[in-house]
Amino acid sequence: MTDTLPQLEDTFIETSNLLADIARLVTAAHFRQKISVNRKSDLSPITAADQQIEKEMRELIQSRHPDHSIFGEEFGLTKGSTPWQWTLDPIDGTKSFVAGVPTFGSLIALGHHDKPMLGVIEMPLLKERWLGITHKDTTHNGKKCSTSNASLKDAVVLSTTPEMFNSEQWIQFKKLSEVTCVRAFGTDCLGYGLLASGHTDLVIEADLKPYDFLALIPIVEGAGGKITDWNGKRLTNESDGTVLAAANLKLHGQALKILNT
């Protein structure tokens, strides 16, 4: 495989927006309604809304791009005949969704081989959408957005929950966050959109799966940020689940050094 990337067709971008529209419509119908919650094998919650969104997303992709692979959190891998693969997280933040907190979102990624080329963060109840495309500027609701120039001492740090860190990771996270300005929790994928728009400066997380982070890569990078694992390695399907997203290269380097000290 060479470094030359294929052309991202306009129809692929159109499909990504249609997929995000599905998430917006379905979650609006279920949000703060009486809904049963089940547990998956890892004890994480799942609802009918999670399943309905992914089912409708899969049907749309298969109707428009029948040769593409699809990998989703709820229904696994459907193998296609081309190197293109959609990776879907129908509700990123199901706990927030169940609790009636509108900070959950949907994540949509399109990759060629192991390279994410398109990513969407859809925030259905907030009516916000970030779109990232490789080698293009990231947009927020159709307008270009960019990350901040914050230094470490002035940085705002976000993470979804302390529960995602093991004991060793928590020590490293705490050590880093203590030298920044503000630390907050509870954002799910929204944190990465806020970083892309310059409202926050670091997102530090762990225990993530590919459907949790592949869509974030084009969004963060297209806004001027840097996103890797905690060792500074490129995020792939084989990554260890740690994620460090920073608003700029200098900040990323500073944070990486503390995480590995």
C-alpha cells in the first residue's frame, strides 16, 4: 500500500450527512421517553434506539454503497468487496442518553484500508455537527473551525469519566490534569468537537474501541490539532484504547511527555 490516498467522492460525503440525519431523527423520537435498557456482555448499556440507528444506517450504506464494508458497535462487521469501510457508533454516550443528558452523540467514520478519511460527530439534541475530511478544513455546522493555541498551564482538559482509566492510567491522567487550568468530565464525543472548535484544549481518554475514535481523527487533524494514543502512535484498529487529543502540536508534545514520565 502506498501513501497515495484515493479520491473521496462527493457521494460519500453526502452519505455521511444522511447517516447523521438518521441519528438526529431517531434519537429525537426516543430521548427522554420511557425506554428499556439492557446490558451487553461487557455490562455497558444498550437501548432500542442504539440498535435502530445502526440498523437504519446500515440499510442506507448498503443501498448507496453495496460494496463497502460496515463495522458497527451493535452488529459487528459486514464485509464488502472494496477497501472502503464505514465504522459506526450509533450512540456514543448511551449512559447520558438513558439519563436524559443531551451530551451523547453519534460517530461516523469512513476509511480506506486502515486510514480514516472522513469523520462525523453528530450531536442530535444540540443540533451540532462536525465534519472532518483528510487534507481539508474541519467544519462545524458547515463553517470552518479551528483549534486553540493554548499552552499547558492554560489548557482546559476534558474526559468522559474517571471510570475509563485503570489505576495506573488514573495516576498519569491526574498528574497531567493537575498542571492544567481546568478539568471536567462527562462530555463523551462532544469533547472532541469542542476541541476542534477551540473551546477546549485537551481530551484524554482510555478504554476506547475503534468505533469510539476513528471518526475523531480527521476532525481533530483538520482543525489543526493532534490525536494519537498515549505513546504518540497513530490510532488504528489495533490501538490500545488510549487517546490523547490536543489543540496544537506543542501542547500535544507537552502532554505526551507528562503521560510517559
